[in-house]
Amino acid sequence: WHHDTVSEVSRRIEVVAHRGSSEDAPEHSLAAYRKAIADGADALECDVRLTADGHLVCVHDRRVNRTSNGRGAVSALELAQLAELDFGSWKGPVGAEVPDAADPERSTVLTLERLLGLVAEADRPVGLAIETKHPTRWAGQVEERLLALLARHPVPGPVRVMSFSARSLSRVRRAAPQLETVYLMQFLLPRHRGGRLPAGNAVAGPSIRIIRRDPDYVARAHRAGHRVHVWTVDDPADVALCAKLGVDAVITNRPGTVRDQLAGL
Ligand code: G3P
Ligand code: CA
């Protein structure tokens, strides 16, 4: 390792597309994930929530208000109601690109099942980093449904489950010990400062804020036997910092740009 150049090190950093190529296309849309695959992302990040009728959809917020023309909690709406909403128009055109507002791949709510289908169709193995959102309210239903879908729709690339909830991750490992789990952290609590995670988690998922304030955290987590996946790394200075520290993955809204930067280091 110590003989490697920065470039050799940076090439090993996995680039994970946060909600797809969500700088360019509406977050969590099929279009954003297609673009992420075209941009060369190693893996796709997505947040999953349960609808009123038990489907897992890729939506970040508890409510649909920010990212669609509808209102209300995802958990109070059925999939058919969500499918009526426009999840694309809130995101205006980027640069010279004038997207077709009516393009269903930009505007239709995405189910996890469809995303698994997209990954299975890809011309190369693409990983998945699936985040369970506020799953404790649902007493295991999110994890149960997630594992059932993964069993029914196997994908060729690696699959990891991520959460801020250690309880959700231990539920996943109990039912599917082969799946790696990523323990997400917004701030570094004193008990995690030394690099150790709640037992059973393979990967640490610190925010970039943690890394900026405490760059040595990466080395401590590595010494404790964990890989380190940092979110959300869009700023070129943050990408350079992560490369210098030898993190294992960066989770970013602009996977194409970040890949290019890492290749040039
Ligand atoms: O990849 C982890 C990151 O997505 C967690 O934060 O709010 O973007 O889901 P959030
Ligand atoms: Ca997320």
C-alpha cells in the first residue's frame, strides 16, 4: 500500500450514486439511475419507504411534498395513488438540457422492484446501497419486504443495506447474514469515536462533516476493521480529502464528475 501513488489509491475508491445521478435528473427517478449507470457509478444508493399497501418505493422524505406535485406521507398513500403524481417537474432543466417533462422515466415514482430490474438489465455488475428510512415504526416490515424482493430479484453486483438505525441493520443481518450492513452516522457520538461500530456492521457510513472535522477517523475505523463509505461528497475539495485519506467509497450526487476527478488524481 505505501508504495502506491495517489492515483492508484484513488482508483480503488468506489463511487456510489446518491439517489442516482441526482444532480442531473430528479432524485430517485429511473432516469437518474440510468444516468448513474451510464456515468460509470460502481453502485446506486436509494432510500426505501413503505406505502400504505405494502410496496417499497424509492423516496427520501417522509412526505411526498418536496419531490412531487402531491401532498402527504408516503405511508398514507397507496402505490396507485403515488403513481398518479409527478415526481419530476420540481427539478428544472440542468444546463442546456431541456428534459421532456412528460417523460415517465423522470416523473414516475420508482419502486424498489423496478430499480432491481434496471440493475439486473445493466451491461455490467452494478452494486446497490439500499437505505431503510425510519424503519423502526414498521416493526420489521420494511426489512422483511426488502429481503423478500432481493430474494425474488437477484442482482449480479454487491448489495449492502444502510441505515442510521442499528436495530434495522441487525434485523437485516439476522434474516440475511450474507448481506453487508453500513451503519450511517450524521455526527460522531463519543462511543463511536474510536472507530468501533455497533456489533455486526461491516462498514462505517460517516457524513462528510465528520471527516472534515476529524480526518483521522478514517484510520481509526480501518484499524477497527471497518471499511469507510462517506456521504455526501460533491465538492471537489471533499473528494480530494477522501482520496487522500483512503476512504473506501464516496456517495455522491454527481458520480460522473467525481469519477473523472478521482481518475485525474
Ligand atoms: O448515503 C447516506 C445518506 O444518503 C444519508 O443521508 O438524508 O441523504 O438519506 P440522506
Ligand atoms: Ca439516503
